[in-house]
Amino acid sequence: MSEARQFAESSYIQGIQHAVQQANQTGFVAGVRFTILADMMQIQCLHKDNTDLLEFVLPEGLYKTVKDLAQHNGAKLTIFNAKEPDRFLIEFESADEQDKFIKVFEMMSFQGKRAFPTPNLYLGKPEIDKQFCLDTLIYLLALVKNLQEKGWKSIH
């Protein structure tokens, strides 16, 4: 693993751990959940080289967050069971519906309200590191599963 990758990975994980600790102390977990959801959707787009992606596989622990966000912003999406256990699939009817859904993520970024910084998936190169994308998605899936099972007090 390159030094750039090690630094990017540890910085991202430390940012998440700090955000979860803050959420534990304040009881305000929505910002962390929204940030994890935003990263999972964006990283899936980048990993598949498709910024117009309309289907996303997400961990079961974000199900209520997705439903609440879609209801709040009026985005039309369909939720399916995924082939993998502990996951679900969302599919947007159109790019316009996806845009409605992700507006909150854009506002969080522009207003500096992300719970933790975005991962450096390019590692200083012009092309995205696909393996780092995949590893980051796997980490986030495990993190959400762990948080769902053990509560927000545990971040291992």
C-alpha cells in the first residue's frame, strides 16, 4: 500500500471516528448518517465511472435515513431487497429525482456541515483509485452494520 493511500485512509477513518464520538456526546447522529450516505452514493458513482448512476446498494442501517430523506425532499425512489444480506437497493425514477434526493448533501458540503471530510480517492493522481473506492465502501458498510448492531457508542 502506498504512503499516499495509507495517509488518505487513516485520515478518513480518523475523521469518521471523531464524528461518531461527537455524535455520541451530543446525541445528534443525523449529520453522521447523512455524510456516510452521501459518501456511499458518491463513491459508488466514482467506482462505476457513472455519475448518472440511479441505483445504489446501501446498508440496512441507513434504511430509515433514506426513507426520511426521500419523504422530506419529495424524491421518488423505489426500495428493494438486495441480494446481499443486511443491505437494500434504492433506485431513482430519473436523474431529476436523484437530484432532489442529493440536494441535502450538496448543501452540507457548501455550508461546511459534513460530519467528516471527504476521502481522498485520487491520491494525488488524475485517475481515481478504484481499489481504494471499493475498500472504502466495504469499510463504510461494516461501520454502519457495527453501529446498527452495537449502537453509536462503538466505532471499531
